[in-house]
Amino acid sequence: MAVPHDIEDQLEDLAATAHRIRSSMESVIEGKPDVVRLAVTVLLSEGHLLIEDVPGVGKTMLAKALARSIDCQVRRIQFTPDLLPSDITGVSAYNQQLREFEFKPGPVFASIVVGDEINRASPKTQSALLECMEEQQVTVDGTTYQLESPFMVIATQNPIEMEGTYPLPEAQRDRFTARIAMGYPSPAAELEMLDVHGSSSPLDKLEPVATGAQVRRLIEAVRGVYISQAIKKYAIDLVTATRHSPDLRLGASPRATLQLLRATRAHAALEGRDYVIPDDLQELAVPVLAHRLLPSSEAQAGRRAPEQVVSELVHRVPVPEK
């Protein structure tokens, strides 16, 4: 596969723009550079991001910080038990003056869609996002509407042990490129948060540092990052290992393999490389694969989470020599 001759210029532009986005987000999200970096990686890989953790650790703040750092259309959906699928996709309403039905687009028609507490809506409502996340289109009353690029869903959810939550369907989880756990801040970061967030929200001062057109160009640059056959085979070996693991009753899908490679391209580009190395796959394997897997009853009894199983498989699967 030939690498575009101007890939170095594209990567320089990518690094500069990505640095501005990350710096903007880190001005709001203190002490979580790895989380911010992964969020930008998912954006550049044309993926969708699931942020899962207990209430109050900054899930929605992270989603809003990424959305406000880019000058494009952003819509927020607050998921509740009474939310309907048409509240997300839109609805055809009868226009008395024109004497015909006209389509009223829903909040999904935006470049960045922030779904807050997605698992507080019923599975039927959650499934309204399936088509748009996979095919970047919405079908209502037999008519298909294309969504503009870039298109990214950033969803937050609380652990299913929390009151009033529904587990995300497997098909829904599989469409998220990566899952992030925020975790509690360090004492120093929490002290800084009290100083910064005490009087006003830093989101109010956040200005866009990139445009939707710039993000589209960065995505095109990421597509040009080279992946060798050996790396592709390594990715397939990792995914296949999840399907044969006795600790898992549901392994990763072919969609997971594709999204893993897309994410590794973005990760390599952010590192300034125009090619993917095994380290990229190893670093992204857990956030990209773990949320798609279902542990076996034995693994659950032994309190072995999918993240632990994936980490062990990464160390076990042979790394390509070339």
C-alpha cells in the first residue's frame, strides 16, 4: 500500500490541531490526560465514545468539553425512561398549509451528539441510535436521510448497578469504538478543580479551537496511515483469542476488528507516525474491545472483568516480528 507523499504535512497539521483540542479539553478536565487523548483518538477514527462511571466524576463535562472545542453543530439528548425513538431521530408532521407531511429532524442531526445517561432510557429508545452510528444515516417513515461528516456520538452512562438504569444492548455497545472510565481525580487535581470550578464553570469560557472542516481533513489524513499485513494479522489474532477464551461467553465481533484498526491509525497519527506498530494495538485493545465482551459465569464468580481478560490476552498473543 502506497503512503501519500504529503502525509508528513498532513500529520504536522493533525498534531497541531489535535494539540489545540486536547489543551482546550484539559483546561476543563484536570488530571486526566489519558482520557482526553483517547477521546480525541476516537474522534479522528470516525468512531463513537462511551463514557462510563459513577455520577459526579465529570462524564458529561468531558463530552461537553470535546463538543465545545470544535466549531460545529452540537446537540444534547438527555435520556430518560419516557424518551421515545422519534425524540431522537425526528418525526414526520403534517403541514396544514402545504397539505403534506414534512420531516422535522431530531437532535441526532448534528456533527457531535452528546447522549447524557444513555442507559436511563429503555432499550427500544437506545436502539434509535443503531442505524445512525453504524451507517451515518437515519430512516424515518421509509425515507433515508444522510448525516453530515464528521459525525460522533458521545454517550455517558452510569454503572448498571445504579438505580434506574437499563443495560445497553450488545448491538449498541458494539457500535461504540471505545469505552472510557473517568475514575476519581487525584487529590491535587480535585483541589485544582475546587479552585477553577468553584465560582463559575470553565465550560463558559471554552472557545472552539478547530472547525468541522479541519476535523474532516484530519480524518482524511488518518485514513492514509499505513497498516502492514503483519499488523492486520496481529489484530485478527487478538480478536480471535477473545472468541476462544474460556473466560468469555461472547467474544469480539468483526466490527470490533475494523474499529480497532481505525483507532490504531488515529493513535499512530497522534504519535507523529504514518504507520501502525504493535504498541498501538496493545494500548488500545482494552478500551476498544473490553466493553463488547461478556464474561462467562465462571469468570463472574471469580470476579474476572473483561478488561483483565483482554490484558492477559494481549500479553499472551505473539507479537509480529516485522
